[in-house]
Amino acid sequence: MIKKYFNKFLEYWHKRSVSAYINYLRKKGIRIGSNCTMRHFRTVRIDISRPSLITIGNDVSFNKDFELLTHDFAGGVFIRKYNDFIPAHKRVEIGNNVRFGAKCIVLSGAKIGDNCFIGAYSLVNKEIPSNSIAVGIPAKVICTIDEYYAKRKTQYIEEIMDYARSIQERFGRKPLVQEFYDDYPAFVDGSNFEQYDFPYHRVFNKEQFEIWKQNHKAPFKSFDEFLKAAGIK
């Protein structure tokens, strides 16, 4: 009983913060790059039984209920059926700039390249090439990151407009600018960003923000113009 509570305490201690958990994994021998993050980090479970088999790159974001395994235990069935034990474990590699949706599982032998997004509830058990969007059980590539980027560049405008309409429909009032803290690209760019008190730092670092200000051209000149285009009166 004492050992059980002590192990619970250790688990809590190792997961007292995102940085504490990542440092713990590094100390165990898992190779993890810089700028890695974990949403709902206490639900993230990374196998430490064979830490030398795991390599994780830079700028990787793990989401709620993420799990990574370097082994399976089908050998447990072999023991009872064949009176034989055959262990099973393989390397797991995750590249740079990889994002996971909620409830993803990465199994032994999986290899995910750079610049990939793995959709929610996906199970990765093989190689996902760099610059891919992959979803499903097992996860399969559905398009390249370039194709998805081009698609999203046109889709997001109508989505933000629909969000504005939903506010008016649900609450019977005009949307407030602060409700668009993540949706500002529709009406903010380098020419007017100082007019809006948005948390740009949540998305960009300083260098990225300077590039974005130079390159991004908002389709609408102001929040009022955006509302008018969305049909908000």
C-alpha cells in the first residue's frame, strides 16, 4: 500500500509541469528536441521501458491522451499457447514540427517525418513521410501539408464569418472584437495590427511575427468591414 502511494506521488512529481515531465523523460534517456509542448500534459503517456528507442525532434506538440509505446505484449499470448516467450520492441521516431490531435497513439516501429499533422484519434503504426497530413486507424496520408495549407487559405474566411454569424444568432447581439482572439488574420495585417490588442505572441515568436506582418495581407481592412461582409448589422 505504501509503495502504491509512493509511486503515485512520484508520478505526480514527474508531471508537476510540462518542463518537469520533459526533463524527466530526457533523464531517463529519451532524446527530445527543443520547444516541445504538451496540452493536458498529465494525460500524456510516453513509454520509458526502453528510452533509447525513442527520438523526438524540435517543435513537437502532444495533445490530450497522447500515448507512445515502443513495445507490444502479444508475447504474453505465446507464453500460454506455445510455452514460449518472444519479446517485441522497435524504435519510434518523430521528426521536427509535428502536431498531434487529441487521443493519438503511436506504436512501436512508427516513424513520423518533419512538418506533419496527425489528426485526432489516429493510430500511427508505420512510416508517415515528411510534409503530410495523416488521419485514421491506422493513420494514412490524406494529403500533403502544402495541399492542406492552400485549402485552408480559402476555407478559413468563411469559417470565421460563420463564427461571427453564430454569435449574433445565439446571443442576439453583434460580435465583439475580443471574441476573435485567434481569428484576426481576416482583418489584421502589418498595416493595422497595432489597432488591435490581440495576443499575437500566442502564435508567433518575434521573428515569425515580423515575417507575418510583411507577408500577410488581410482580406478585410478592419473588423467593421469584416462584419459587414459577414452580413452582420
